[in-house]
Amino acid sequence: MLTKIVKSKIAKQINAWLPVILWAALIFRFSSGTIPLASAVHWQDFLVKKTGHILLFGALAVLIYRGLRMEGVSRKRSAIYAVISAILYGATDEYHQMYTQGRESHMRDVFIDGGGATLIILALYYLPPKLSVKMHSVFHKFNLD
């Protein structure tokens, strides 16, 4: 009986946090090599790469939020901790890039990462109550409510 409870808790922890770990590893992998030009036009290349920052760190914040909610943390605290965690990971990512050949580290990228995390979490926090019952059930299925 006790081993069943322990296995259940371990499975819950894995379900909550493995996606976060895998996504953070994906970000680390992207940061470990050179990134080819997305466009020969500077502003287009910049726009594509910074959109990538917004989406990558927004998704990281959502996964952290999900993990915290699965742990029973309130919606508000989960949202705050998810954004802070994504910003801190963005800062460590830029620090890592300082020592990666072929990469540059920019403080503005930490702000872009944090902005992406904040925007996505705000949408996640405020949109579900306004959605239809069917759409709200999708959020609930993925532990995002």
C-alpha cells in the first residue's frame, strides 16, 4: 500500500516537472551552437529570432505554471513564480551564451524572454474564465486552469 502511494507521488512529480526539464534542455541546446541567419535582411532576422525568444520562454513559463498548479500552488502564485523562473532561466541562458563560441549575450534578450513569459502567462491567467465551457475543459485537461 505504501509503495503504491510513493509510486503515485513519483509519477505525479514526473508528470509535473519532466516537461519543464525537457523544455529547458531544448533551450540550452539551442543556445549551445550558432544560429543561422533567418533572413539576409537584418530587421527580419532580428524579428524572427526575438519571436523565437518570446515563444520559447513563454512556453517555459506555461510549463512551470502547469507544474506548480499540479503541486497545488494557487493560480496567482503559480503565475508569479512561473514568470520569475522563466526570467531567471533567461538570464542564465544569456550568461551561458557569453562563453559559447559563435554566440553573443545581450541583456535585451533577458527582457524579451521575460516579456514573452509575462505576456503568455497573463493570457493564460485571464483568458480561461472568459472561454467557452468546451475550451475551458481543454485547459483543465492540461492542468492549466
